Amino acid sequence: MAIVFNQPQTIAQLLEQKLTIPEYQRPYKWQPKHVNQLIDDIFNHRTKPCYRLGTVVLHQGKDVESGEKKDALNIVDGQQRLLTLTLLCTILDGEEKTIISTLLEHRFESSVSIQNLKNNAQIISERVASLPDTEKQELLDFVLNKCELIQVTLDDLSEAFQFFDSQNARGKALAPHDLLKAYHLREMMDSTEQTERLHHVSLWEQGVNPDDDSANLHTIMGEFLFRMRRWVDGDYGIQFSRHNIDVFKGINLENTQYAYVDSMLALDYAIETFNADPARKWDKQTKGYPFQVDQVMINGKRFFEYIQHYMAIHSTLFVGDEARLSSFVDKHAKYKGSSRKGDSYVRNLFLCAVMYYYDKFGDVELEKAAQICYRWSYFLRLELQRIGMESVDNHAKDRSGLFRAISKAVHPQQVLNFQPPYIQEPKFKNAKDVQASIEAMKSGSVNE
């Protein structure tokens, strides 16, 4: 591993360096509880000769033309803690203006970062407001000169991400999507330009914190893609965590020689060649990779494109008044009691089934297929008094269930011929709207 520097550094020594926050970094997300915990830790240990606060991972890049190492150090891991410490030191410093750091010059584009910085600055100000000036200076001196972080600086970004992964695997668990982001960025290092990597990271972070929370990246990955990929194979799909991120790892087309990869490699080449053709400057046409939700995952940029593709499909089907199935969902999946926990699980099952059908057959017979998906999913609401995610999971992964039928289907009609289970006398009596919808769909009078 190409480690350039690996030593404890005081906060003062760190802030004196030319630190930058690269575009691939996630927004500043620390909440009041994190800030208060850090301040409490500092207060509780301020009598110690030295207090270590963890590790910061930095990347020192090279100039493309000269090959010389750059002065600036990109923060790979430790951004949240460093920014909070910078806020604390700046506020303690008050009118003295002795704190000089490049982090104070950083221009934040994310509205999430900006809002959290404002909120946390207010919290810190309130925490230290009652301290006498002498005590503020003593605390500032302790933070700057007695508090330390282990600075690990690497000159290879791929190695920096790998170190970042290993550090977090041993400490506080990262969200699974953060681990996958780092993993697939590493897979892109030898095959893509930095501008392309930054483009995908930017879209990724927009997905983590979208303006519309109804289709964020956490939800699409954890409650849709993870479940669909697992249920089609008859596997557990209840909770997406860092322990099952392999569901979103696959092959690297650059170095995999298996026979089954040849067709994927050919398709990848065709898409790249088409989009790189100078004719595209004239006709303005581009082609996206034709993903299938349960395909073997292609590591690197195709993974990021895969996630964006299905976020777009989710929006096309369900988000907003103009969505393909907006009126269907409003009419049949929103009823008195639909906000109950168990009903929300069934609704997710229904939406996953529809999305899986649409992924395979598009708009062809979509409304009729949605009726089949509804009847099969909401059978659970009539059959069970109490619905847990375990019941939904068992229904979804059943070998005779709808996901397996869609997977095997060659034509839409094979899905429309599927016979969902049916009970004439529902065991759950408080879902009469669901019963009425199922009866109407069964009799073919739903659109009358």
C-alpha cells in the first residue's frame, strides 16, 4: 500500500495543511447528537495531556503533466469530524481570527451540507456561550494542540478507498450504499477518467439526498432492487445491510475471461462504440446500457448507471401525477388503513412486482399486469390479521409465486395467465376497499 505519511497529528497541524473536500465526497451529514457527543468527549478529556480522536485518510494526487505531487490533500475519510472540529475552533477563537484553514474557504454546493453546517454552528455557539473568555481560550488550546488524529496519507486513490473501507469495517459500520460506492469507484480507477468518476459520484450523492424524498437511493436499493434480486432467486429479502452487499457486486469486464461474460462484453462494446461515434454530435442520440434488474452486476460505472436507471424507472411508474401507474396506485393502494405498518409492507411487495414486470416487458399490457400484481400481493392483506415483513418475504420468494412466474415468462400473456390465490371470506375484515378492488379485478370490471 502506497502510504506517504502515517503519524498522529494535532488538530492545529492538520488544519495548517492544504486540505480539500473532493467532489466524490458525500455531504456533511453530522446531526446535533454527533456534535454534542464530540463536544462532551472533549470536555470530559480536556485535563489529559493528549486525546486521540480517531483517523483521517487523505489522498495526495499528482499533477498530470509534471507528475509532481500536489500540495493539496483530498479528504477521503474524516470529513465530518474535521469540519466539526474546524467549526468548534473557529467559534472558540471568536474575534481573534487566528484560525486559518483551507476548509473555511471551501464552497459547499449541497443544500444538505449548508444546512447542517449552519445548524451545528448554532449548537456549538450555544454550548460554549456561557464559558468565560479565558476558559474558551484554554479549550481552544486543548483542541488545537492536545487533540490528535492519526493522519494516513496515500498517493493512490484506489488504495485510499480500500483503506477507508477497512477502517470502517473495523469501527462504526458504514451504510451499505457507502461501502458499495467506494467499492465500485475502485473498480473504475483503471478504466475511466476522473471527470467521469466525479460525474457518477455527483449523481449518486443527489440520489442519497434528493429534493424528492419519495425516491431516494436508500429506498430504491434497499426496498426495491435488493428485494427483487433476492426474491427472484427465492432468497431472503427483508433487510439490506452491509452484510449482504455482495448482491450488488459482480464482475469487472476488463479482467474477467469466463465464457458467459462474452455476450456482456460485446454489448458493452456496442454501447460504448455507438455513443463515441462522431455522428452523435449530429443526431444527439445516445444509448444506455439495457439493464435487467436481476442480471449479473457489472462492476464500476455500469453499477452506478444501473442504480440511476432503476431510480428513473421507479419515478416513471410511481412518482408524481404523470407517472404511468399514478392513478392505479391512488385508487387501489391508498385506502383507509393503508398507512398501517403491515399494509405498507404489502404495498412495497406490490410495487416491486410491478417494477419487475415493467423491467421485462415495458408498457405492454402494463395495467392488466398491475392488476395481477395487486391481486397476488394484497391477498396477504385479506388472508392475515397481522402482517410482518417475514410473511411478505415468504410470499415473495415462494417458488410458485409471481416473481418466479415473471422471471420464467417469455411473453406478457404468460404473466396475465397467472392465477393469484383467492379467498372468498377474508380473515381480515378491516380492508373492505382492498376486497372490493380484488373482486373488481377478478371479474374484469375494474375499469368500468
